[in-house]
Amino acid sequence: MFLKDSFKNLVPRELLRYLGPGFIVTVGFIDPGNWATNIEGGSRFNYDLLWVITLSTIMLIVMQNFSAKLGIVTGKSLAANIYSRFPKPVSAVLGLTIFLACIATDVAELLGGALGFYLLFGFPLWLGALLTVIIEVVVIIGQKYHTLERLILGFLGIIALCYAIELLIVNPDYIQAAKGSIIPVINKDNIFIAMAMLGAVIMPHNIYLHSNVILSRDWGKDERQKRRLINFEKIDTALSMSLGWLVNSSMIIVAGAVFFRNGIVTTSIEQASATLEPLAGTLARLLFGVALLFSGIGSSITSSFAEANVLTAYLGKPENPRSNFYRFGLIATSIPAFLVIVANLDTYRILILSQVMLSIQLPFTIIPLLMLVSSRKVMGNYASRGGSMWLGVVFAIIIIALNIFLLISI
């Protein structure tokens, strides 16, 4: 029933014009943080944690739909809605938590770009991170949104193609992988990585981002157009997030087939790349580096959109991409993230820890989102009720429970 109504009376040309916002979000959860958690999860536990990707992707589709629907109906982003509708002390706390989550996100994105430059060209990490920041700022400021959207779609296609070829190279056990995708295995040994994987898929900044980029599809404010836009959004989200599920699952499957099978637990992305070559060949290592570089740059661009939206909205500033304050917001969280990289800390541990931080922040994003989309005062006749709302509440409870389990297990 979730997508049944969405496929009714669709005009294919209109649907193709609409597709895009969901894919912008998707490249954000195929980011370098996912690489670190998926590689460690696959190398340590084989296919046992594939179910985390399946469950978190289902949760993600529901939450991203809520976020996009909020943007369509109210004409404002999640950040702007929280700022204007919640008490100022509450919105201040929520704003602080998402800003810190954005810094953690930027650490992962910049590290990914830096590692991609290092693996392919031998650049030092600080230079690779700096190049990633420069590229993202030049691309965002120099291009129109729809051009950026097509660019990100191209990045996503390259990443997916690289991993499709790698799957053919490593020849995994698909039956065992299928079982791992649907049968939960959770214990004190794997909870830390499982929660990191959850945070890497259901990323708080992406939930904020979807409610913002959806505003690029403003086709009118009458009831018919709103409902049509909501239907298109459901299709866009389902298709794009399903592609994200395939890529993330492929990362774990490749890690399991190459590293776990040979008794190797990876402790860095650099080690994973170096070990991949003797076990799976030079082509596999090259594809690994190319996909990582495009992942780092692409996710840096989309995270910058989210961060500028969060910073401007929570400070009550107009979300005007031409304003100097908005442009500062594009790089505000890059500055502390860049300093973390320059400090030459353990990049692999930082990547995984950053994703755990995102998981811990998730309730501070999901709870206000559910409150807003279920409110008739905010959403009018579009307020979420019934099965979809209960599903959102159940997912929120699961995320909170897993976070509590994580804190107890540390």
C-alpha cells in the first residue's frame, strides 16, 4: 500500500522531471563513513550485519518521506520549522546537536575525499582534504542547483558501477549474503559497529537536507499539485534509497568475500585498499579508490547544502544561496573537520566514531520531525496518521533502544 497510490495516474515525463531530490540525499549515505563501518563490519563479521543495512534503509525511506512531505506542505525546511514552531531553548538545543552532527559528518566526507586523492595520486591527507573543500565550494557557488543535481547523479552512477564490477571480481556467497540481509544478529561484540552502520545510513543531516532540496520542485501550491508532488516524492525516495541499499550492501559483501574469507580484519581504509590488490587484483583496488574519491567529493557537496540550511535556519537567517552568510555556512563545519584531519589522528577510528555520533543524535532529529508531521496545526489535512505514523514511532523506539544498548555495552 505504501507506493500503490503513488503509481496511479503518473505522467512519465513529469515523473522524470521530478526525480532527483532523493538521489541527492542518497549520495550522502554512501559516504566515506559508510565505507569505514561497512568495511569493518564485513571484515570482522562477514555478512552478519547486512540486516542492519536492510533495516536502516527501510527506516530511512519512512523518515525521508516524512521530511520531504513536511517541506512540500509547509514550504519550509525541517530546520526552519523547528526554529519557528518550537520554544527557543528547545530549538537551541536541537540546533546545537545537529550542528555537532554536521561537524562529525564533514570529518567523514573530507576524510573520504582526502583518502581518495591519497590512494589514487599519493597526496598527503591535508592536501586531499583541502582540495575536497575547494572543489565543493567552487562547484556549489559556480553552478545552478539543477546542474549540481545532475552532477551528483553522475557521481552516484560511478560509485554504483565501481561496486557492481567489484562484486563480479570477488565472487561472493550470494545465498549467505541474502540470509544475512534479513536475519538479525546482534550482541555485545558487534553492537558498536552495528550502531555506526545505522548512523551512517540514517544520517541526521540528510533528514534535514531532504526537506530543503524538495523545495526545488515547487510546481504550485494548489491541492492537486501538492498531492502529485507527494506521490512523485515517494517514488523518487523509494528508487534512490533502494540504490543506496544495494551499494551499501555491496560494500559489506565485498569486504566479507575478500577480507573475512582470508581472515583479515581491516583497521584502515588505506589497509583495505592495499590488501585488496593481492587478494582481488589491481582493477579492484583502482575501482575502490575511484569510488571513494567520488563518494568523498559528492557527499561533501550534499552535506554542505545541509549544513548551510541548518546554520541559516536555526539562526533565523534567510535561506538565500546568494547571501554571504549562506556561503559561510557552506564551509562553517568544514573548518573544525579540516583541523581534525590536520591533527593526524587515527582516521579510521575517527570515521567510525563520527558515525556512532550521528546515531546518538538521531533521536534529536526524528522526534521533532514526527511531532511536526503529525500536527494538524502544521500540516493541516496532510498530517500523518495511522500506519505510517505508527511505523515512524516504532522506528524511533528501535533507534532509541539500540542507542541505550550501545551505551550500556561500552
